[in-house]
Amino acid sequence: MSFSPEAKELWVSVQNTIEPKLQQGGALESVRDFASKSMEIVGRLAACMHHFEGLAGSVISMETLQRALDVVEYYFDEYINLFGSANDVPQDQKDVHALAVYLHSRYWLNGYNSVLRNEVRKCGPIRHQGRFEAAIQRLVWDDSIWVGHEQQRARKGKLWIHLNPNVFSQIGRL
């Protein structure tokens, strides 16, 4: 099978727009493997469409190629959403976000503004001690929570995490 002259021109044009985006710092760098094969996938899909539509001959039209481009573009966008550079968020930021969401959904939305630190440590989303400590510390620095002992003046007793109402009342609205 081959492309019509118009389809070949379209294929080359789209390929030429993708190629520079694959380089370091380019928009598709984080999905380079998939992006570099995307036009091959478009060609194969166009050939399948041509065959199964029962079109005569072995020349793929520009219209068939455009339909294949539209289909692959949709799934390409989905792939980028799942695996693209937006998912390259550092682990510490993911941990802080996961912990804040957990505190909000598990405690704040159920009417609690304080929770035992040990309970969050055991049941929360972060199992690794060092990562948990770093996430707690970041939330303290951000003034989202504060951590204190049951007997604050004596610095005795169990540690409690206190949720800042000004922060946690806004989480659901963001």
C-alpha cells in the first residue's frame, strides 16, 4: 500500500512537526519513544481503514489518512496525559499532596480538625518514615498543619496533627 501524493505530503508535514519536539527540552521529550512511532502507527491505521472500508486499489487517500491522524491524535493526547512530563512531579511534592488530600478526605470532611500523628503514620498514604517526616514538615512550613503534644507545655503525651481551618476549608474548592 502507498499514500496518494496529497496524503504523502500531509504525512511528511505532520512528521516534520513532531520531529523537533522529540529533542531534549522539546514538548514531546518525556514521551519520545511513543511519539517517534506515532506516524508509523498512523500509517498502519490508515492502511487498515482503507482495507476494511473496502476502498478500491492500494493507494491511501488524504481523507483516510486524516481520519487515522484524528484517531491517533486522540490516543496520543491520552498517552501524554498519563505518561507525559506533567507526571514528572518530584516524589516529595507527590507525598505532600497525597498527605494533604488524605487528611482532608479522611478527617476534615468527617468533622475532625485534629488527628493522632501516629494514626496518620500507620494508616495514611506514606509508609516510608523519612518521606512521611518530610511531608509533615513541609505541611508545617506551609502553615497547613501544626503538630503538638497532648500536654503542650510539658511537651508530653501523644503527638497530634492539627489541621489549619483556613487551608483545609479551601481544599475542596480548588
